[in-house]
Amino acid sequence: MDETGLILGEYLVSQKAVHLRTGGIIPTTAQRLHKENIAHVVQKAMERGGVTPNQLSAVATTVMPGLALSLGIGLQFSQKFVRHHSKLFIPIHHMEAHALTIRMIQPVNFPYLVLLISGGHSLLALARGINDFLLLGQTLDEAPGDTLDKVARRLSIIKHPKCSKMSGGEAIELLAQEGNRLRFLFKTPMGQHCDCNFSFAGLRNQVTMAIQKKEKEEGAEKGTLLSCVSDIAAATQHSVASHIAKRTHRAILFCKAKGFLPSINPTLVVSGGVASNQYIRKTLKIVTQATQLNLLCPPAKYCTDNGVMIAWAPLGVDITAEVKNARIKVPSLKLRIED
């Protein structure tokens, strides 16, 4: 990529097929695949961009947060590369990169509110500049993408004929379209906490107990595809979306009360792998319409982790306690999504 944000060359080798066979990402497997492919991927990206190592001005690499074993492979390769070619090394915060990706796609002026929801983390932050963020809330336990993947594995969704080649989150979204979410009523997490942090582990426990109960009722062994799999998928997805929407709603109200957002064209940017989920996007659209914000999402190919966003983006001051102390009450919104 050049200094204007023009993508000169990119190349991708996906691990998805391998992780589907193992029922999810196994860190040591991901590390091995990173090690086997990284040199080839870098070489092909430079070839497609018509660039040689000597023409590069710097190398940007993710250093945190994420799977430590995989990050270690990228860091080792990059440090060896910059030493060999005498280039500048730029360490990148993974979530900062997601937060700034939208500015690679279209002009968005600072400040704006950022919601980052992925398989490894989630957070709400105010982006005031390239390296200037205020952290409003973050995951306290597991991430939304991780929750959806784990529920999908517990449901053995990979055995469903429509989902054999899908990730857990994708399969949940697909089956939820034909399910009745009202058959299973899961409690939205952290309803009594007036902050913008996230928690999904308790929700997953609720879903697991519901699955165990249905297995007992149907006389099904663990690993058997339940007759109500689509209903559980729909209820799980709705609960995840509802939790994300309510925390985001509070963040918007807090930022407005503090005068953090511009009066003209205030914007919420949503990125990260889970941002590709259309149901979650629709619930967030309800929130932004009620609060008069613009909702922007990068194209799906840039919502998931990718090298382009790392090349573009070089997380900030933690004010989560201030958000909690403000005790912002969130008015009820009907998060009813029509198909």
C-alpha cells in the first residue's frame, strides 16, 4: 500500500478449511499454518504490487491482541525481514487497525464512535485521531465471535447439510433465518450494569444448559443434531445482538452527553469479523436511527482480519470507569428484525 491508502498488492492464504475440520481454531495448528505460509504470502503480495523489498519504506505488523502463537510467527518474520532489508518496523494494535479501516474505504472525519466485534475481542471506543482513542468498554470474558463459534460446535452444526463448509458464526446466522428465536428466551447479559463493557460467557452457559435439556428431552446423545437447532441459533444470535446493541446505545448516549461527537454527521463505525453478521448490523441500525447517527461498516472482506488494514493503521486512554459512574440509563428499543 502507498501513503495515500491505495492498495498496490494483496494476497491471502485461508486456514478456514483446516479449522472447519478441527471444529474451530486450535492455536498450535494456526501457528504451524502461519509458519508454513507467511514467506509465500509476503512474496506474492509484493509481486502483485510490483514492489521489491528495497522499494518498501516500512513494514507494519500486528503485535497485539490476538493468538500469541500466531502473532509470534508474524513478529519473528517481520523483524528478520526489516533487519535484512534495513527497513522501518511499525508495531500495530490489532483493534486500532479495525477502528481505522473505514478511513481506507471512504473519508470519515474524526471524532467518531467505534464498535469492534470479533472472534477474539470486542470494544467500544471514541476515535479522536490516528493514535488517539478513548476506551469506553470492552469484553470482560469471551468475545461474541468466540461465543457463536462455541455454541455452533456444541450444537454440532457442522453436521447440518447447509453448514458443512461454514464457520460457526456463519452457520448460526444462516440457520437463525429459519428459526424461531422466541422458543428459547435467554437473559441479556449485564442488564444491571450501567457501563459499556461486554460479557458473553454467561450467555453461552445459558445456551449450553438449554441444549443439554433438549438433548435429554429428545433422548439425543451429545454431538447429535437437535430438531430445534435453528431455534437455538436464532435465540443465541438475537441475545448476542441485543447485548451489543444495548451497550452501544449507552456509549452513544454517553458520548452525546459529554459532547464527544460532532453535531453534524455523528458516526458509528462497526468493524471486526462479527460485523459481517447482517442481523447484528440491523439491530445496530435500529439504535443509530433512534439516536440519529450514521452507521458505517467496511465491506465484508475488510471486516475480518486482513493484512491491508494492518498496512493502513499504525488502544487508548481507558475511561470505562467514567462511563460507569455516569450511570447512563438506556431507553428500551424494540429490536425486532423483519426478514
